[in-house]
Amino acid sequence: MTQTLTAIEHACNVIRRDVEEEMRDLSLLFLVHEPGGFSRALQEKKDRLLACPAGDSIVGALSSSGSESYHGFAGLAFWTEKRLFSLLSKPKAAAVFVINAAFFQPEADPAAEVWHLTAQALRYIRSRGKSLSSPSKSPCFAPVPPEELGGVRGKMLADVFAAVMLELKGRKGEIKGLAKRRCLMTIQPSPLFPAEEFPYPLAFEALDLIWKETVSRSFAKDSLVRHALNIGEEIDETFDDMALSHWSAFAQAAQEMAWMGYDKSKVLSCAIFTSENPYVRSMAYLVAEILNLDPAAPGEGIEYNGFAEADVNERLHFKACERAFRRLSDARERDTPFQDFLQLEIQGQNERLLQGRVSGWCVPALQEAAGSSPGEAAIVFQNHIKAVAWGDLLDLARKIIERRRSGGAVHAPEAAGFCAEGAVLKGCLASI
């Protein structure tokens, strides 16, 4: 587990009290669980949920939702608080969150992540207007589909809210601190973190300016949440959808390279020095500036460049294949046991393939060349590496990386299963 349940639950309790003190008609309900422990956590906290006037609806909805792997703002519960006279009855609501500890990375801050989720709920409630009235007969629970939370833009603004709330609560430097964490999680392997959906670093400079203009002002204790939401609305007007799409393009390529084993300096240097997209280059410069990095030119050792054109990576792949063949040929000419060398080469290539590093993977071609005479080996090898298109190998790499990014392991059976999905790669099954 990347973060302890105790730390996450503590953050939830603090944030719940902060919000409920300011928004008297809204409650926050957090169901925190360890990976695979949703059903157990629901059972353990059932009484606490049932204490809410809409508890039956909440428990019923969560029990039937299949939320074992879900993480986020689940929906709103509604009820009417009865007063002495019905004319004084008041609508109440509770935002319900399911929090899976697996989504809290080692570099993540529990308070920032919980504030992020809370912001999604608060922004959704604000979009409904001032009313917290039930959409149907209360008490009831209304699930909120993720697509209604604003997508990539919504996540950026939720991060803005989280950073501002932490600053308002005395966490100085958190506006930049969160930007640094998001940058690092974008250019390093980060399981269960879709970096392309978290463009908060884009908003950092604008938010920093707004914060510096307002930091000298004092805010009433019962208006901090509203103030943070208002700052988010200012930031929202600053960026168009095109800027967010440029971030997504940068982050997708960066994550691809990170999961293939390239360190953060290599990722940024490839983006800055080789990308033909000026917007992607600007994103890389922004990340380098936030992290105080000064990437040099990529240099040697790059077999795949996520920021280069497809034909560039295809050439890099075939050059890596040719180097593998030369190693095979050299081994034949030496006194060392040839079969032992061949097996080590195949093992190494397959291990890299299981990481998504497919550039230079040519095991079928090496096997065929090894079974040919030295005079025919080169021709046999060239014919076989051309039989497996680079595009098909890259598709395989992306499936492997996608699985690893989602927290799954990839072994030979999983890779073979991905190969079986494509007509060309079916012929490679025996080589993995």
C-alpha cells in the first residue's frame, strides 16, 4: 500500500470538519478502503453511513455498484431536515466519496488528494445553483457519473482548489509544491495516475500570480471554501481547450517513455530538443522550470522517442535489430557457446518487451537466423524483421504499458494474450 489508511482517514476527517463548518447544509461522507477491501470497509462503516438520514439509499447504491476498484466522488445524497413546522423544513445533502488507497502514490500528499476529490463535489454542487434540493423524492442518493465532473479541465480546477485550500490552511508553498508533484508524476512511472488528465502545472503560473495578489488579504474562517472556488473560476477563464489538449499530448508521450525505462531528464530532453510540436516543447520547458531541471541534448542510448515522428522510431527500431544481429554474428565467430549466447539475448529482449520496450525486439528473426548457415543468416534475418511491422510492435508496447499504468503486472501469458489479438503478432507467440 502506498499510503496508510490512517493518514488518508485523518485527512478526510480534517477536511470534512473544515467544509461542514462553512457549509452547514452539506455533509461529507468518506469510505476509505485498502485495495480489494471495498466490501469489507462498507460492512465496517455501514452503521456510520446509516446514521445519515439517506443512509439506506447510500448503502444500497454502493452495495450494488461494484465499487471494488472505484475511486472518487460517487454522488450526492439528499434529505429534508424536519423542523417544528413543515414550512421551516430545510433541504440537506451529503457528498459521498469512495477512496481507494491504491490511488495514493508515495509522492502524493493525502490532504491534497482528498481536497482534490472534495473540490470535484463542491464544483458540481455549485454548477447546480444554490439549491440542494433532491432531484427526486427524498431521502435518496443520486450517483454522479465521472463525465459530469468536467473532465480534464475539472481535474485541473480541482487541483487549483486543493492547492489554494492548503495555502489558506497554513501550508505555505503548496501551490508550487503540488505543481512539482504533478510534474514528477508525469515524467516518472506513476501507476493509477493518468497524467494526461492532470494539467495543473499549466495553471501554476497564473495561480501563483493571483495568489500573490490576494495573500495579504485576510479571509473570514467561514468563507475559505468559497474563496478557493472563486479563484478556480478565475483560472478557468485563462485556458482554452487547445492548451489542455497540448498538455495531454505531452503527458502521454512522457508517460510512454517513463514506463519504457527512460529517466526524467531523458524524457524532457527528447521533448525539448526533438519534438516538432512547439506547444509540446513549451510544456516540457514549463515542467523543467517548475522542477528546476536543465536537460541537455538526448545524446546516445535512445531507442524510442515518444516525441519523434513515427518514421524516426521505426528507423531506431531497425537499427537496434541490426545491432542484435551483429552481436549474434560475433558470437558465432567466437569460441563462446553460441546457444547460450542466443538464449541470453532472447531472454533479455523478452524481459524488455514485458516492460513495453519493444524497440529492437527481433526474437523470431534471431531464432530463424540462428538456424541458418552463416552465409544465409543475414538475408534470413532481414526477411523476418520486415515481417513484423514496427506499428504492430508499438501497439503491443502500448497495451503492455496501459496495463502497467493501471496497476496490473505483465508476464509472458499476458503479453502472449495481447499478441493473439492481432493477426501479424500471432506468429510471434512462440517467441515470448
